[in-house]
Amino acid sequence: MEPHLCLFHRDAPSLYCIDLGTQRVLPEIQYPLGWKRIKLLGSCNGLLCISKPDAHDVAIWNPFTGRHKLLPSADTQIRSGSCRSTCVHGFGYDDANNGYVLLRLVQTLEEPIESAVSVYRSRDNVWRRLEGMPYSLVNTHKMGVFVRGRLHWIVRRDWVQDSAQVLVAFDFHTENFVEVARLDFIDQRLGMDLTVLRGCLCLIIYGERRGVDVWIMGEYVLNGPWARLFSIPDHPREWGLVRPLAYSQNGCQVLVAVGGNSLIWHDLHTGRVERFDIRGMPGFFDAEICLRALVPFIKTAFLLSRDDFLSEGSSLFSELMEA
């Protein structure tokens, strides 16, 4: 099944979808609940977890059927209410319990580092407070990356700026944070980012001034080996962040988002770069790969139309409609 590339226009109340198999732009999709702008908190199995920019109202949405579910409010407060803080989320699917999971993490940006964690499970339709995360986020705006029943972040064990960076994961089964890999093979002074490419963790490493290396963990095991997937040696930092999105049909190229305003195909064999321009694309966007109807029919899923939500209330659960 071909994936769809979803482009979130930052200044318009609509979503653009591109079928990567045909490179055809699908009709614009309006955001639910009359929202004019959204923040993407995560995606999984063709569903998007979105919020208003302030992240107070959160919904899980199927853009292909239009159904959605507005989640109850989460009270994830830290004791040091006067400190500056950040709030990140992670969204994924728990195979063992047949339900979707949303994690909300609030962490202070000042010493002493303090965090508060809450988890939402679709089967219960409530938020539960958990123990805080005993690490310091490296990227304080990065949403969790979902792979193999876990949400992943790059963190530091200590608040010290140059301390070693570690890859940690929130495990859906144990509801604890576990260390997946030490990143000692990388110069700790370099910038790092994390994403997922066809179900595998990808680590993006930025040179001090130029160049990007993309590493992939092909086999997901604790402290498993990383392999360099490709490099862009002449990429200057001012061009913006690089994010691998999807493989081409023949597996020889990777679609990469660059700087929030362009897409390129990178050839894994030759290193050749080709711009991916499609008529009607927005000028500035956030990109996400969305697989349509990836998970089979699940009775515990819960996406509601706007009319259902307004008439039946937030406690009503309907079955997930395959797109």
C-alpha cells in the first residue's frame, strides 16, 4: 500500500495530501472542529494526533474519513509552577492492549530539572499520572518518535550541557522509561535529531557548519548497531533541518524534507539529489507520512464525526472506519 505524504500548511486551515505512488495531489482536507491552525503531536496507523497551537485541546483524527475524537483535558502540572517549562507529546499504538496511547511530558527548563508525565489510553478514555522522566530533554520541542511499541527521545542523564546523550524510550507495557542506546560513537558537541523511516529508527547528525549524516537502526535491540544510510556533505546548517520521510517504490531513493519549505529525493547509490516539486504545494509546511488503513478493524478504536461528538458527548466510542 502506497503511503501518503501529508503537508500541514502553517498558515491555512487545511491539509494537503500527496499520493507518493502517483505523485497526485489529493483534494484539500479541512481540519476538524473548525480549527484554523494545528500542531502535530504524532501519527500512527493512518491516524493523526493534533492539537491547537497551545496544545490545550487535543484530538485524534483520521484525515481520510474525517472522523475524530476530542480527548479529555490532561492536568500535567509540575510543582515548580513559576519555572519556565516545555510540553511535548508522543503518540503510538499498543498492540498488546489493542489501543492508542498518548504521552504528555512537561519538563522545566531551569535547574533543578523537574518533569511531570501523564498517559492517555484509548481503551480507558482517561489520563493517568505517572512518575516523572529522570532525564533532561535535548530538544525541548521534539515529539516522541514511535517505533516498536515505544516512544523515543534523545536525552541527557545530567543537566550539564556537554554530558553524554542517550536514546531513551517510554515502554507502553511497563510504562517506564528505558535506555535503548548510548550515542558515544558520535561527537557529543554535534546536533542530533530523531525520526522513523519505514518502521526503523533514524538518527540525523549535523556537522558543526556543513554536512548531514543519517544513521539507521535496522534491527531494533538494546544497544543495537547503527549503520550510516546516507550523507549530504554540502548541506549548510542555515538551509534548515533535514528529515527523511519515505523510500521510493524501488527502494533506491529516500524522500527528504528540508527546512520546512522543500522536498528532495536522495539517491542512496549515487548520492544525487533531485528536487521534488508538485504543483499546488504550500510554500511552508510540516510533513508527515501517513499510511491509509494500516491496522485492521479494531472494535476498541474510537473516531467520531463532529456531529456524533456534539450529539453524544465525549464518552461515546465508535468503531474505527477503514479508509
